[in-house]
Amino acid sequence: MRTGNISRETKETRISVAVDLDGTGTGTIGTGVGFFDHMLDHVARHGLFDLEVKAEGDLHIDPHHTVEDVGICLGRAFLQAVGEPKGLTRYGHAVVPMDEALAEVTVDFSGRPFLVFSADLPKARLGEFDAELAEEFLRAFSVQSRMTVHVDLRRGKNLHHCIEAMFKAFGRALRQAVTLDPRVLSVPSTKGMLET
């Protein structure tokens, strides 16, 4: 079973995350930030991950701490679920359209955390979700999962469509990267390990 369970409590947030990499795409998600819940549900559904996220945060201030800390916990849960990366596909890539928007996400389960986020998003909100929080979430996830993540918004005008296309592509790219390939008999690296 490739599963990860992470809990984290600070003065700002209380979060628990569970992920099954070999699931069916079901999500039970409650962060108190409706649009963010919707985006995480896309990650679960398009990644075919079973995902549980419970978060309580200082939303009376703003959603920043909650979104970032969910990224931290989810990244750690993915790293835990992968465990020894023997047989891992390692790389994942997806290009996803959402009406006029087109997003591309490429990931490398490399042991080298790095985020490239190339999207010219307006400083606006979708419900209680600030558009800039998409990048904050992905950065936190990348660092804690030790993955390289490239996100490119190729085009798009509608902010909802732009961010939704990114999260759908993120789920699909993750799914590809963490899939086990029976032909890969060891760690997929000439170094013999996936870390810096």
C-alpha cells in the first residue's frame, strides 16, 4: 500500500492529510476555502489518488496560511507514500485545456525541490481564494515532496479556467510520475538514488 498520512498543528493551522497513490480518485476535502477544495478535488480525480484533507486555519485573517500549510502536508504525504522510489516512472507531463485556457505541468520526482511558475495571473479572488495562492500551494508542495515542478499557463483569460486547468494538469502529471513501471527494476537515476 502506497499511502501517506501527515498531521501538522501550528498556532495558525491544524491539518491532517491522507493520500493513497493507487486509489480511484475519490476526495474528502474540507479546508474552509471552497475554491481550494474544488481544486484539490481535481488533483484527486485526475490523479486517481484517494485524498483526505481536513484543515482548520486562521481564515479570519486570510486563507494564505491554510493553503500553504495544506501544500506542506500534502507534499510530505506524497513523499511518504512513494517511499523507496524503486520502479518509479519519476517524470510526469500533462497539457490540459479548460475552454480558452491551456495549462502545462511537468514534474520530476527527483529529490531536488524546485518550482517554476510561469503564469501571468491577475491579483484577484475566486471566492476566498486569492489567485496568487496557487503558486504558494505549489511551492510548498514542491519543497516538501522534493519534486521539481514546472507550471506554464500557455493561454487563458478566465481566471477560474486558468487555475482549474493548472490543477487538473498537476493531478495528471503527478499520476504519471508516481506510477510504477515494471520495467524499471531499480531507482530511476544513473546516480542510483533520487536526492541531491
